[in-house]
Amino acid sequence: MQVYEHIKQLLTLQGAKHKQGRHTEEADLSIIEDAAVVVDAGSIAWLGKRSELPSQFSHAPRVRATGSVWIPALVECHTHLVFAGDRALDFSKRCGGMTYQQIASSGGGILSTVKHTREASSKQLLERAKRSLHAFAERGVACVEIKSGYGLSLESELKILETIQRLQKESPLELIPTFLPAHAIPPEFKGRTHDYVSEICKTWIPEVSRRGLAVFFDVFLEDGYFNARETRTLCEKALEHGLKIKLHADQFTDQKGAELAVALHAQSCDHLENVSPEGIRALAKSNTVAVLAPGASLFTGTAYPPARALIDAGAQVALTTDFNPGTCPSHSLPLMMTLACTQMQLTLAEALVAATFNAAAALGKTDGYGTIEVGKPVRVWQVEAQTYQEIAYAFGETRGTSLQSPITPN
Ligand SMILES: [Zn+2]
């Protein structure tokens, strides 16, 4: 047992939990000033004001947490971190004026990463991915969702999902695997999207489900990729096989993706830069979390998602880096919080809840993450700061240390 004391601010997020992460106000961060936390066998046994520490804990060893703000560990709910090669050339083309879609049709884009990923060995994929996980851990993250989607053949998609499984054996972070075979149409199926969708439904989904290699199933619903009808077919098959749904939707064009995500009871609907007013209303009335990726907008120089409209309508909004080699090679959720505040007009409190409680909700993980409360395992980011406002203020340079009990992966 240990008593951590002199915590400058302890943000339990009890209020945010009570409101399901919607319409967050600063009071919902449930801040305790000059706090103490008692940790016993990896779980929180007591928390409150230091002056109110019960006498039964007064003889336990003390740790001075002076100069730190405690927040729930960050949750990264959307990444593509198993891949090979980089896309620096794409970036230079984009800086020269080409669009994402023009680069994709000239041999760059997702398919260039697919080529490198197919050629890479499992060991190469594993080593690169480990560096990414380390970078996330250094920036306060305790739980990371990882998508496949740079293989696009059964063999190479399995190679990616198995890499995630191996990563979990070595990583102190909890990893949530997502199967994303419909990320792009592979070269072998060019002009035959229907055949590719049938193949995924007939063979790939049953195989991945049977082997327990994924929790979620995801589709890139977009003009030139997979349309709403194909997305629905794929997702219904995945649901039949026990996978839960996430969608990449309404990123470049409004495809009524938000409405479809809600109809499919998706855990989250991600991107939404071009979501319609009807899509916003549908999300607000649902339990589907709206996951926003301001880093992708920054990096590609495109419009930001309508975060303010989503939050004001009552949607549960989460933040992600969308870490991937093409549109956001950043591991910093605190930087995404800054972007959310400066570019999407979130308050600091809304941004903080979006990167913790709501990001956990986007993975169905609020039991283990997103709040600091008695009885829960310790999953805390101890930020070197005097106030929580410094986290987004520090512009991606927030420093801190993680405090977390070992995970028991599913
Ligand atoms: Zn993505």
C-alpha cells in the first residue's frame, strides 16, 4: 500500500462519467485540489483531499507527488500503427499542391504503404510498431486501438493482426485490435470491388473471428473506396461473427456515413469532417461516439470537423491522433487537445474529456479507463504541471509519467 500526497490537482472526471461525456463543463472534471490517493495492490483504495486522509492509512509509506496534476491515463482510440515504409514523398507532393486523392491515383497513398507492408517481415513490422507504442506511452497513453488495413490480402492482414497479438505480449499498454480489410481496394481487385467485398465476407471475416484476432471491424466509407451499400454488407457480416463496428466516415465527402454508423449501432464513427446536419443529429441521439482527428486536418491542410456543432447537439466526442504514415504521423494526443481548442473551439475541459473518458467510450472501455475512482485499477498520467490547463497549453510538449497497474488483456 502506498499513499501519494501533495497532488496539486486530481481530476477524477466523475462528473463527466455521470453525463456520459456529453455537454462537458469544467465542473465535470471533478477536480480535487491538494489531493491524496491511496493505492493498494494496483487499485485505488481511497482518494480525496490530503487533509482528509483517514487515519487507517496514516502509517502507509508516503510518496510526495508535489508538482503534479493527476488525470486519467489518455486513451488512443484510432491508430494504424502496424505498417512499413513512410510517406514523406507523398507529403512533399502535397506541399507541391497535389491533393490526397491525386497522390493516391498516381501510385502514392494507402497502396504504397500496402506494398511496403506486404514485403516487410513480421519482425520488421513488430520493431517499428514497438517504437510507436513507446512514443504513445511517453505521451500519457495507456490503451491503444490498432487497425490492420495495410495488408489487403488475407495473408498480410493476418500478419498485421498477429503482430498486434505479439505486441500485446511485450507491451505494458492495453492494445485493442481492429480488422480493417476494407481500407482500400487492393491492386488484384482493381475495378472489382464487389468481388473483394464478397471475398472478405466469405472467407476473411470468419477466419479473423474464429482466431479471435480482432475486437472491432472497420470500413473506409468514401467516394472511390467503399460505398454505403458495400459498407453495410461488410458490417452486417462482421456483426454476425461477433465483431463490433467502427467506421471511417464522411471524411472527404458526405456519404451519410454517420447515419449508417448509428443504424449499425457502431461503437464509434470516425473523422466526420464533412458530416451533414442530419448526421450530427443522428450521432447526438445515439451511443455511437464521434471520433475526431484534428491532426489529419492540420497535416493535410484540409477543413476541421464540426466539433462545436457535434458537442452542442449532444454527441459524445472523442479525440484521436489517427496515427498513420500518410495523414498524421504524430503520437501526441496532448497536441490534438491543443488543436481541438485552437482550431475546433473546444474548451480545455471538453478536450481533456475527449482524450480520456470519451476515447475510452469509443473502445467500450470506460470500466477500466477514463476516470480515477475507488476500486478501479490505477491508470493515471502524472503530468508535470500546476494546473490541468497546462496540458493543452504546452502545445504537444506536456511531460509526465504514467502510473498504472498491469493489464489483464482479453
Ligand atoms: Zn484512420
